Amino acid sequence: MSIRKPGWPTSWPGSPSIRPTGSTNSCRGIGDRVQRREVRGVIVAAIAAVFTIGYVANMLGEDEDWLYELSIDMFQEDGCLRVYGIGEDGVTAFTRDGIECLQQIIANERAARRAPPQVQPTE
């Protein structure tokens, strides 16, 4: 007897259904403040805005090159994206979740004493 439910993966007929849980990243989300939409039975967060790495570096008072080094190990699921324009190689950008994830990485680096000194944000 199969307990299959449409859109839910199962490994064998009759095995319990395993509901998809979304991202496996270690950064916590922002909860219900995100607009969500359903795509083929899976609920995903709608990205309303992205912020360039230069903007985020200025906002957080951190060195842009250091943030770039930290972002290399981040994935799309962590809120780190590449944005491309005409004649550009692309620029690193972050969603709101990505900024929160980056702040957690920065806190971890500071706790381990591996962070450079903060810089003054420009207006």
C-alpha cells in the first residue's frame, strides 16, 4: 500500500512521506515578514529587493573586499546572488536574508578574532 502524496518524495511504496523543508543553510530566516508564493506545489519566498555588496559594506561599516571573501562560501539559498548588467562582469548582491546570514558570519569571525577593524560608513 502506498501513502504517496502529490509532490512529496518517497523512497519506497508504503514508506512514510517526507515533506520538503526548504533550504538547508544555517542562517535563520526572517519568518512571516517575507512574501511567499507557491510554485508547482512548493512554497518559496519572493525576493522583493537585493542590495549590492558595496551598499551592504557601507551599511554594516565593513570592508567590501573582506565581505566579498566571506560571501564566496555563501549560496543562493543563503541569500547571496550575482547581479549582471550591460557590460558588467557581475556584482555580488544580498537579499534581506543574505544580509542577516552575512551578519552572523561576521559575528562568528569577530568571535574567533579573524575580522579586520570596522570602517566608517559613508553617507
